[in-house]
Amino acid sequence: MQDTNGGPVTLSIEYPQRLSRGHLLLKAFLGWLYAGIPHGIILTFYGILVAIISLISAVAILFTGRYPEWLFNIAHGYHCWSLRLNAYLSLMTDRYPPFSGRHGPDHPVLLYIDYPQSMSRGHLLLKFFLGWIYAGIPHGIALFLYGIAVSVVWVIGFFVILFTGRYPEGMFRFVEAYFRWEMRLSVYLGFMSDRYPPFHGRA
């Protein structure tokens, strides 16, 4: 799926024609143990690293107008890894997330963030000092309400998969759009893009 808004984030989750009921029960009741804890511990430290990288890159952008590409790739890997874990625990795939953020076209969860060749210093300062006001708060409120709806969809989806082995595609795309919206905001506030995120998660 390409972002028809011309934004830097391309996020797609392959729709599964069938999902395992046994795997569903395993994820729902023990997913936090065998996936959430090991991945969560690593991603916590990885997230701290990415926060440090964001600050270092902000300084680099201020002086050079560029986000160092090798640091960008590290942050990109974090977002990809996190997305795959969230998709797995959200019942959208039976594919256990790898302990890596590397690209893999064979994985059903794909995330690509375009590397910006140049970035605005003025925009950087605006995001650094006021981004939480004009982006974090309005998008945060909208995503909080959206997240409540996603939680309801998760519960309904669980029972539908349990009885039919299928995740209703409309509900699946509703959750996918939530992840896309959230990712666009994270990329913007993480200084990885100057493109203000739209108030929707459509592709």
C-alpha cells in the first residue's frame, strides 16, 4: 500500500485469509508472557536508545540540515520491530515477530519510512519546543479515543476469529489504520519527517 497523501510512512499489514484458533487462544492468554515480556524488555532499552538518537539527530539537523542516515536506520528498525509486536498481539497475524527490526519482504507486517535528504531547521525548532502542543495534544486526544474503539474491536475480533477462523477485513483495516496514524505521529515528533501527520490513518 502506498501513502496516497504523499507522506513518508508506508505501512501495510497483509490480511490473513485464515487464522489459527489455537494460536488465538495462546496469544490472548499467554502472549504477554512469551512475546510481550521478552520483546518488551528489549524494546524498552531500544526505545531509550532511540530517544537519545532523536536528540543527537536534532542537533545534527540544526547544524547540517540532515538527519544522519545511519541513526535514521536505527530508529526505523525500532519502529518496525515495535509494529510487528503490536500487530502480533493485536491478533492480526500468527507470525511471531522476529527479534529484529530489519526489513523482510516475506513478513506480513511491513513498514517503510522515507529517508529525508534535507530537513528544515526552523521546523525542527518548532517541533522541539511546540510539537507537543500543536501535534502531540490534538493527535494524542484523537488517538486515545480511537484506541478505545480499537480495544472494542479487539474483543469482538477475538470471538469472531474463535468461531470462524477469520478476522473481519473491515475491522482488520480499522486497526491497521490506527497503527498507521500512530506511526505517522511518532515519525513526525521523532524528527524523522517534516510532514505534519494527517488526522486519519488511511493509506
